[in-house]
Amino acid sequence: MNPFSEELRKEREARQLTLSDISQQTRINIKYLQAIEQGAFDVLPQTYVRAFIKAYADAVGMNVVEALKKYDIHSTPEHRNETAETKNEAKIYLRPEVADQELQQEKRVRIVTISVIFAIAVVILGFYLLNYFDTVLPSQTVKENAFQDVVKEQEQLQPHVVTIDSVDTVKTISAATPAPDSLILRVVATDSVWITIIRDSLPPRSGYMLRGRYRTYVARKGFSVSASDGGSIRLLLNGVEIAPIGEKGKRIRNAKITADLLNKP
């Protein structure tokens, strides 16, 4: 309750009037009169707030003009903020343990928020570094040619040459010549995808690939490929693109990639 509403209530009680008496005299609903005495002016129909205050003040014998001035002062944003701050300060002085609990709670919330943001940043940085360092191997050379020149070169490409299309150019990547008993598998991501590669009987290697990135793996006998989306990867074995092993939107589980695929048309 604010001082203005409390003054209204005291004036009514001093004249031994009930809210029912004022309601009958002013034709104002009792629930609105209760809201006035409780300082809950937001409950009142905003168009009639001043009219209700005027009628109430007149019914309890107060100066109507002075009552409206006090209401105007009370209803200003500055006065409401000052009242709220005074109440908060009173709570702190009366119950210091409550203030300590609130401060500790705010501290915990800040710590949790900072921890979550830091964890997200670490994950994003990890994905970036994983794709960055796996994209171009030291033994590879990359050059960009005009599209028209590359079209002519495609007619003379050897099986170990890989091309990756971009918007207006084509990147020609010459892979290192594999040993006679080795297989080189290049995985190109046409869309962001999670892959797992098993080389021969070695432990699996997993990672998230961003669109347009690629990775190269070497094995002697073959590979086992798993992907979250079979239509989001291209596979090139010893520089020769093999037929798709999956469909868009469907997972691939342990697809076998061996030298036998090089002999298929």
C-alpha cells in the first residue's frame, strides 16, 4: 500500500464509513474501491481512474483538488521507482540474510551463464580447427584456374586428379601418387555432415565436415565409411570418383570401399 492510498483509507475509517457505504453513494463497484485503497490503480479502468479518485475523496470529505494532485504525484514513473527502491532497501536492512541469498543466487547464475558460453565457444573452435587442419595436406598443391581453361584440361586429366567445383572457378588438386599397394580415399562434403572412417583394421576416425571441405585417408586393403547423410558426400578412390553409396537424407553405416570399385564402370 502506498501513502496516498493509506491516507484515503484512514479518512474513510475516521468517518466510520464502509466501502459499501461509499459504493452506494458513488455507484462505484466495491472491487474498484478496494483497488484504490490497496494502491492497485492498474486494476481500474484507466479512462475513469481520476473520476473514481475524485468521487472517493469527495465521499470521505477530503479536498478533491488536493487528492487529485497527490494521485498525480504518486502516479509519475519517478515516484514509483523511488517507492520500489525504498521498499528494496527496507528489505535489505530488515533481513540481511535474504539479501545475501539473493546476491549468491545472482552470482551462481552469472557463473553458469559464463560457463555455458565458454563451452559453446570451445565446441565451435574445435569444429573449426578440425576442419581447417584436415582440409589441405602438406603434400598437396592447390591452384585456381579460369573455368574455360579447366574445361579443356578435363579432357586430359589422369585418374589421380580430383576436381572440386566452386561458383566461378574449379580447384584442381593433384594428389600424391599412391604406393602400388595403397589406396587413397578422398571424402568431399557437398553439405555439412558427420563421418566415421575405418582404415583396414585401424581405430575409427570421426569428425564433422563443413560444406565444401574434404579429407584424405590412406589404407592398404580398404575402408569402412559411415555418414549421417549419404547424399552429402562424394568419394574418390585413387583420384577416381566412385558411384554414390548413399541417398540424400539417409544414413550410411559401414559401407565397404575397396579396390574392386575401381574396376566397375
